[in-house]
Amino acid sequence: MRYSKEHTDAARRRLLDCGARHVKQHGFAASGVDALAAAAGVTSGSLYRHFAGKSDLFAAMIRTELQRTAERFASIRAGDVDAAATAMAAYLGPQHLRHPERGCPLPVLTAEVARADGAVRTAFDEGLREVHAALEPIAGSGGKAWALMAQSVGAVMLARAALDPGLQRELLEAARVQTRSLLADAPVDP
């Protein structure tokens, strides 16, 4: 049976969106083809019609998810410290901490990407550079953009691993304060 292009495109989007939420919650290594297909409401055969395999799907997920993260930051006007600080505070907030499936893939999937094949790592590199490019005008320099990324991703990773809610809050608050400091030093666009 042949499906319409709209049906096929919708199935691919569900695999990317629902599959990514599943992977960000459970990890890629722990997500088999059947679980990824089920999360998207499709068959595993459908997954193989859209992607060469699990690794191909992972690369596409990484690309799509990092593009979304980049778009969130790209919408902030350079020099708008308040908007940038608000966005970074949300990144370093309790919702992002408690719901990895809804947030940026960097804090949850970076370690898995480091063990992945070349195609996944290439997609990651490209997406990482895209997020950096979106943050650079906000931060005022490439170095500060990298520092914001590393600090924010690391803080979320550490806080998610910490058992004590007090320690989680302390980690995220320290990162928010330092983020605000980095952003306040960014040059303002006229």
C-alpha cells in the first residue's frame, strides 16, 4: 500500500520528534529500534523506510534537536541582555532539569555522541557550531559563547546527576549568576 507524501512526511516527523523525546529521556544506547518506532506510533519497518538504521536516525535527531536549540537563541537580539538572561535562566531552570525529553539534547546526549559513529558525530559538530553561532552575537564573542555553552550544559548535567535537590538548586543558581555576569559584559549593539 502506498501512502501519500503528507502521510510519509508526518511519519518521518513523528520519528524525529517522538523518537528524540524518547532518546533524551532514556538514552540512545537504551533505545532500540522497536522502542523508537513505538514512541513515534509507527512500525519498525516504517523506521527503516525513512532511515538506514538506528545510527542514521540518531544523526537526524541530533541535527534536528540542535537546530531547535540554535533557533531558540537566534531569536534573541544581540545586546538584549535581559532576553538572553531570561532564556539562559530557563535553560538552567527546574523544568529543563526535570524534563530532559523537552529540552536541549546537549546535557543528555553528548556522552553518547562521543561514543557514536562518524555520521552522528558529524551531525553533532555541525549542530554544535550552529548553536554557537546563535549564541555568539548574544555573548559578544566566540569565546564567551563557548563558555556559556560549556557552563550551562555542564551545570544541567551535574544537577541532573545530583541526588540532593539543594545541591541541584545550588549548581543551577551558580551557573545563572555567572551567565548573567558573562552576558552583562557583552557589547551592546547600537
